[in-house]
Amino acid sequence: MAGEPIGIFQAKTRLSSLVEDVLRGKRFVITRHGRPVAELRPIEDAGPRARRGCARSARFFMADDFDAPIEDFADSV
């Protein structure tokens, strides 16, 4: 297991303190009847979030036909 095992009931009753431990880098494996079912761990940094107005940057791309009507749309409704 990749972390400290903790029963699902105990995880439910101690969630706030477990999250504090996770923020410090600790990992937990949540178990049900002794079998691992989930992992509670820090999320990986996904990088900076998009800012408002980001569509103005040079990295933004939108196809020229983005808002063109879809020919067979009526058939799928």
C-alpha cells in the first residue's frame, strides 16, 4: 500500500484532521473490511490556473469554423 491504512468509518469521522495531514504530505489508503478501496493523498500541482482574458494570449487557438452550424445536428437530437 502507498500510505497508512485507515478504515472507512474512521476516515469519515476524522476527515478534517486527515486532510490537514494530507496537506503536510501524508498519504492514507482507505479500507473497507481490510481491503483497500481508495487513496487520500495530496493532488499534483496542475500548474497555474488560467486567468481572465487568457484567450488574448498568443497560445490560445480557436478554429475558424468554431461557431459554424453543425450539418447533421438535427439528426442527433
